[in-house]
Amino acid sequence: MTDSSLARKRKKVTYTASTQGIERAEKALKRLGFESKSNFAQSQLLSRSTVTKFFQCQPIQLDSFKRICKALTLNWAEVARIIEEGQSQGLERNNYSSPDTDEVVQVQAVHRQVTVVDKQSKKIKAVIVLEGDINSVNSDLKVSLELALLTYPGDTIKITDIQAGSIRLIVEGSQEDIEWLVSRIQSGGLTELSGFPVEDIQILNESLDDEENDELNDKWHLVQEIVNHAVEGRNLRNADLSDADLIGVNLSGADLSGADLSGADLIGANLIIANLSGAKLSGADLIGADLIGANLSGVNLIGADLIGANLSGANLIGADLIGANLSGAKLSGANLISTDLSHAYLGGAKLRDANLRGANLMGANLIGANLSGANLSDVNLSDVNVKNARFGNNQGISEAIKRDLIQKGAIFADSPGDRSSILLSG
């Protein structure tokens, strides 16, 4: 499998484990003999951060949620409190009926619904997830939402419970009425209930969906293959490698354009001259990764950890690095035109001769960074922390900007080796 389109096939739904679910998961971890959560994560080829989030009742994407529960021999729907323990022994899968998309959807503002067949009552059960904060609603929410549902055809639909994790409505009704509700949401005919947005749908049945399970198996088989065998120069365009443990893998020269690497562990990975154009790397851990000459144009690196990463000469045109940790990263000669580095941590980063024209450095931390020779034309430097940051021979720096930066603690050497021109402040 060399050219996967899994990353683009559907929205990435995220689920949060319930407190009761985590209690069961902790017991299962011990029962199955895993020495630690880190050891468990490694055994499942999952990133440590993904497993940590699961056990901290934070949202993780559904396929990772299912993988964890399966490894712990738990019913994922019970762990997520979609159903009560023992309610449905056959509940194993999700049918996705939304249009193809690569949008990531989180439970805190999730855009999905889930339906389940209740064999005993011959009714369909559904979880309608509304965008909003459950803590902001009042005790009359159930009544008002039920009345809102009854304004549409489908008078068998009843709300049986309301749960946290955004606003999750557990409803039931006849198959005809629930299917009508599904079609209304899919077509955009039903977009809100009592002012709370309803945006998409996810169907959950009792039978296994062979196609979906085959796709997920393909994903983890691919991860295993990458971990066990060198894949230098391999075509991994659009591959779904999200949440995967890829520590130290050799992906040099690989085509990872459009790939989903969000939440992946890429610590110490070899990504020299890899093509990561348009890839999703939000929340990825790239500490110590080698990205020399890599193409990262248009990449999403929001919140990514790139401590000590070597990005010398890398192409990061238009990349999204909001809040990324680039402490000590090597970015000398990197192309950072129009890159968003707002609120990024660049302490001690080496940005010598980097092209930052039009970049957004608002609120960035540049303590001790080296920006000598960097092109700073049209760069947004508002609220930037430049204490002990080194500048000099920078294109696009006016005298007024220079004075302001010196006042904030920057060090300027206008001529290489000319110590007399270094100005210190603060």
C-alpha cells in the first residue's frame, strides 16, 4: 500500500473516554500485564501523547480510540458511554455517511451523530452531538430540544438522556423517523436545535463494516511496515499516519505530501529532503527530527514540537506554525516566506540567513535566537520577545524597528565581526 487516500476519506471524529471507562481501562492495563502506558503505546504503534490523552479523558480520534479499547479488550462504545455496559455485545463499528472531507472534528465541538438499532424495542437509538458547552445550558434544555425536534415530522423521536462532551443527545425513535432525521442533517435541512448548531452525522450499527475495518487495518499495517523496514523515497502521498509511533524512522526522500501525521511521534525521524507539502503535522512530536531540505510548504504544524529539529534549508512557505515549539531548532537558510509563527517558541533557534519575508512573528518568543542576515521584510514583530536575540545585516529592518528591538533587549551587529557595533540594552 504505497499511495493511501485514507487521510482524505472522511472527517476525523474524536471521542473522549468517560471517567468510568478510564477506571475499566486502568484495570485492564494491569490485568493484561502492561508495565506502563508508554509500554502499552509502543506495543500498539500509537504515539505516547495519544495514549496519554485517552487516559486523561481528553478527545482523541475515533480509530485510535477503538484501537486502544480493542487492545484492552474493552467495548469502545461503553468506554465512551455511548451505550451502557452490556447493552450491546455486538457493537463494533461506525458507518460514515458524510461527504468526503479532510476536516478534523472534535467532540468538544463535534459535528456528528450516531445511531444504534435497539433489537428489543425495534427502535433506532441515536446520539446527536451539538456544538456548544453543556455547562452553559439550563435545566429546561431537554424540553426545549425535544420540542424543537417535534417541530419536524417524526413524532416518535424522544430524548432519553443528555451527556457531556459538548452536548450529546441520546434519542430514540422509529427507524423511519431516525432515518428521516439523518437525511435532514445530511442535506442541510436541519442545522440547529434551540440555537445549538447540528452539522453532520455518523451512523453506528451492530454489524461489522468490512470495508472500513479493512481500511483501518491497512493504516496500521502500513505503520508497522514503516517502523520495521526502511522506506527511503517511498510514495506515501495522502497516507493516514496520524497518532502513529514513528520514532526514529527513516523517511528520507519520501513523498508525504498531503499525509496526515497529526499527533504522530516523529522524534529523531529522518525526513531529509522529504516532501511534506500540505501535510498535517498539528500536535506532532518532531524533537530532534532531521528535516534538512524538506519541503514543508503549506504544512500545518500548529502546536507541533520541533525542539532541536534540523530544518536548515527547508521550504516552509506559508506553513502554519502557530504556537509550535522550535526551541533550539536549526532553521538557517530556511524559506519561511509568509509562514505563521505567531506565539511560537523559538528560544535559541538558529535562523541565520533565513527568508522570513511577510512572516507573522506576533507574540513569538525569540529569546537568544540568531537572526543574523535573515530577511525580515514586512515581518510582523509586534509583542515579540527578543531578549538577547542576535540581529545584523537584516533586510527590511528600519532604524525605528531596530531601535524598538534594541529597547526590548535585542543585540545588533550590523557588520559581521564588528564588535563595536553591537548594541546591548536591558
